[in-house]
Amino acid sequence: MPENDLLDEQVIFERGRFQRIRRWWRGLHPDRGTLVQGWTGWETVEEVDRILPARTFVVRRGRRP
């Protein structure tokens, strides 16, 4: 499936690293979600969960300026 079929992506819920995403795809993709009649004709609305990668950082001890 080409990436240019993705019309929009919106975060509808976020808590910490967890996100709930709603995506609108151009065309009919019944395996992805709900079919709707939209601005560009037939579109598919998909809701998925995404967990963001953990952020790591390094703490260094040193002299203060």
C-alpha cells in the first residue's frame, strides 16, 4: 500500500508513551477500518494504538561552572 494514500493522522489520546491514533486513508481498505464517504470520495478511517520508544539519557557528574 503506497504511503501517499494516507490523508491524515491525528493523535486522539495520549498518556505517557501510549498513543491512540486515528488515520484517514484514501480509497476502500476494508481490512484497515471503517469505510466512509469523505472529502476525497471513499475513505477508510482506522484507529490504532502506538507505543512510543523509551527515551534514554546519560547523567554525568562533573564540576559546576
